Amino acid sequence: MAYTALKVLLSAVMIVAISEIAKRSTVLGGIIASLPLTSLLAFIWLYGETGDTAKIAGLSNSIFWYVLPSLVLFLVLPLLLARGLGFWASLAIASALTFAAYLLMTALLARFGVTL
């Protein structure tokens, strides 16, 4: 239980730190947020709990393929905001399109025989 609490605490601290840095500099906040810190933490937690490098490799491979559709959010959200759409509406639309991109990626991977 303490280990899980530690994982939650460290993950939360990371998110808060990024948002605080972004208040001062969106460029620096963006650079830090774009680092694969969440993935690195997941690798560390998974390895610490299982010691299974095959699981780490599989997770890394899955992350690679699913980073691609996540980019839709970062393309669509600023476009909608720049066009004057409100934040919540822009976020909802960008999230929905990102979800659709994930579904499309899953279908494409299956179509081309890529198993994750």
C-alpha cells in the first residue's frame, strides 16, 4: 500500500510541477511535458514490481504506436482555441478526435498484423 501511495505521490508531484512551470514559461512547460516522464516512471514501477524486461519492451512498443494518435490532441486543440472556440468545447472536440485516432490506429495495426 505504501508503495502505491509513493507512486501516486511522485506522479502527482510531476504533474503539479509541470503545470507550475508552464505558468511561467509555456515553452519550458511544453518541453518538460513532452519528455516521456510518465513512460519512464511506468517502466521503473513495472520493472521494480516484476523484473520482467519483456514486459518493459512490450510496454515501450505499445507506447510508440499510441503516441502517434495522441498527437491529434496537440494539433487540434490550439487550432480550435485560435479560432475562438471556448476552452472546454475545444478540449472536448480535440479529445473526441484523439479518441477516434486511437480507434483508427488500433484498427490499422490489426489490419497490418501488428500485435501489441
